[in-house]
Amino acid sequence: MNPLLQVDKIEVVYKRALTAVQGVTLSVNEKRIVALLGTNGAGKTTTLRAISGFLGIDDARVTEGAITFQGVRIENRPPHKNAAHGVVLVPERDKVFPNLTVAENLAVPVPRSVSAAEQRHHERAIYDRFPRLAQLRHRIGGLLSGGERQMLAIASALMCRPRILLVDELSLGLAPVAVRELTQQLLAIRDELGIAILLVEQSASVALSIADYAYVMENGRIVLDGDRERLKSHQDVQEFYLGQARGERRSYREVKQYRRSRRWYG
């Protein structure tokens, strides 16, 4: 079975000079949650923006390789065309419109071709899925908590009727209780709506709690991939991304030397 999304050896160059991502290959199958892990500057967000089409605003392009979604090449296409095709981004920054209400935020991404009756139907479905947003429908986005903003960003993306959600830094800056609620929502979206998810995360523990498969990025390249259990049990992932070593909880930033295995795939 061909994957829903296939990224094949892409290279991303900023301002025609700076190579940020090189030789990245990954795939996402139907109804799967795939995580892309790595520290700040590893190239995770750039990869996500390359898939979604949002590279152009940063004067960047995919200069080599291919991105294929449902058998169609989509690299360097504008984001609105990719969204119409079913590839929808939940960004790390500027998640909601702060001067619009929750209801207005939900209305913004709806395509013009959608009738008013269809839009009302989608909104009711969203409010059933996110009861908290129904309670807050008249509150402006700027007054929402961080968890509520992230919830609204995901809900707004669902209004586009995606086939795959690209979620950038789900847990960033959020309290653990909000993260748990949001990860459960992503699982429900996958299980009940059949939507695939590509999740970019710095927190490996969050990502590996729900991902079926994961890739680890360093310096613009994929250096390790595997299913959830394999990565959770991998020594380097435990030490540098899960913060565990010799039975103690540690941060990878505290480790003086990266003892990477000679054979990642061994």
C-alpha cells in the first residue's frame, strides 16, 4: 500500500544560500500518527512547512527531492492549494486570530465553496468534539489560555476537512493537564475521523505516548526512525530525548558527550 504522504530526499534552502534540511525522507500512512522529534534548530518545523507549502513566506524553497500526497507532487505549491487537497497545518506560531471570537476563528478557514448549511453542520460537529470551545464561542482569541488556543487551532484546521494534520509543537508552553487533553483529542481525531497526523515535537515523551512511528532529526537530517516501542527502548533516545540514564531522570542538555551508536539501525 502506498503511503498517504511521502517525503523523498528533500533539500530545503533559505534565501538561495542556507541549506536547512538535506536528504530528508519520511512517510505517513493512512490513519497513522507519526512524530518528528529533535531539538531546536534540527529542521523539524522547516520540514513541516515544506510539506504544507508555507516555506515561501520565509524565502525558502524545496530545491531537491519530492513531496507526494495521495500520489500528487505538492512541493513548492502554495499553502491554500495544499490545504484544499487535504494537507492542513496547525502552526507553532500565530495559532489563532487574537481579535476574533472563537466562532469567527472557526469560520475563517472554511472554503468559499462550502454552503452556509454545511458550515453550520461542521461547526456543530466541532463543538460536540470540543465542548469547551462551545462554552467559549463568543470569547475573543486573545483572551484564551494557551491550551484553549491550541484546541481552537486544531478545531480550525478540522474545519478545512483535512486528510492529514501537520501539528507543530503541540505541547510547547502548555501545562501537563492541557497536554494530556490535547493528545487524547489527537488520538480521537485519528481513530474516529480517520485523519492521519504528522506531529512535530521537542518533547519525545509526549510524542511517543501517542505516535505509531517516529523519526529523529539532527542538523537537518533524519538520524533514526522506528516504531514507538523501538524508539522508547533505544539507549540514545532514552538518554538524550527522554532524559533517562542509569535509572535517573536527566536532560540531554546535561550530557557532555553524545554517545551515538555506530549502527542506528542495528
